Amino acid sequence: EVQLVESGGGLVKPGGSLRLSCAASDFTFIDAWMNWVRQAPGKGLEWVGRIRSRSHGGTSEYAAPVKGRFTISRDDSKNTLYVQMNSLKIEDTAVYYCITGGIVRAWGQGTLVTVSS
Amino acid sequence: EIVLTQSPGTLSLSPGERATLSCRASQSVDSNYLAWHQQKPGQAPRLLIYAASSRATGIPDRISGSGSGTDFTLTISRLEPEDSAVYYCQQYDSSFGQGTKLEIK
């Protein structure tokens, strides 16, 4: 069964940085496109960005609200997805989920990021 | 960027009734790349439908998806109390709709 476990969330001040991780198992991670999705408290799901597999160039795209501040990366040797979040804003407060690209084979439980002074 | 718009925002129905949820795209979406997810309070979402009309593992056949181009529909027949949730459409590797909240009276 596909498993995704997010970690690295916490409380950070506006303007600060945080790196989230997503440990993947039970599927061929190296071939998978991966996405980050977030959900602000009481709000809907918001796509954050995606990274292609290395065989498709390994490039990434981002939603407009995070472009230039967030960077998605992957370590295929560790089956792990990352998102480096810089210049954090209060409106980045959310639960962050990683999901597989294409057909979403699993959702993790997410990790909560709180941006507050 | 394709924008997905869901309607209605909230739907309130009784057990045994049928729910019809709509997802409209701002541009044509390849139906192979349209999914529906269900999220219950306090839980992570879960996949219901992929490729517009294929049920995910374990999803009962009273839940079905249809549509093509810019108009997609999620239909839930014979509503049960457990169907109370928020439902999201999604274009693969991209945007989500804003969600439809389904309440079972």
C-alpha cells in the first residue's frame, strides 16, 4: 500500500523559513511525479506545486502565491520529497500534504505549518 | 492555468436521495486527468474517482463520475449519513475546485 508521511511542520515567524519532507514507500518513487498541496484552516485544498520525475527532466512548477518563495526538490535515493519554504507569510499557514502525480494513490496525514509572530 | 469551479457550494439532502455535484473547467480538460476526492471533517482527503469516471479501490458503485471537456459530474446515489463530506474535483498535477459541502439531513 502506497504510504506518504509528511514531517517538518511547526511554528515559524513571518519572514522565516521551513523545510518540509515527505517520505514515500511502496511504489516506484523515482518514476513518480510528486505534488505538494495545502489546506488553510477551514478552507479548501490548494495546489502548491509539482516536480517531475528525473526521466521527465526533474523540473518543477509552482502556484502563483508561492512562486519565487518555495522550492520543491526530491532525493530519489531516499524516496523523499521536499519543499523549502522561504519568506513565509501568515497566509501560508496550512496543513501541507504531499501526493503522487497523476492518479493520487494516497494522501498522507499532512503536516501543520503555522506562520505567526 | 485552468480554473475549476464547483457547484453548488453546499448541498443538503436526505438519506436515500441522489446528489449531483458539478465541476466546470475554464478550458477543456483531458478527461483522463480529472479526479474527485472526498474529505470528512478532521481527516485527510481520499481519492474517489480518477480519469473522470473510474472508481478508486474500495469505492462503492453508488458513487460515479462522468463528463468530458469542461463539464464533469460526481453522482452519489442512495445517500447515506457517511457521505457527509466536502468533495473536490482536481486536474492531475494542478488545480483543485473550491469544493462542494454535502450535508445529509
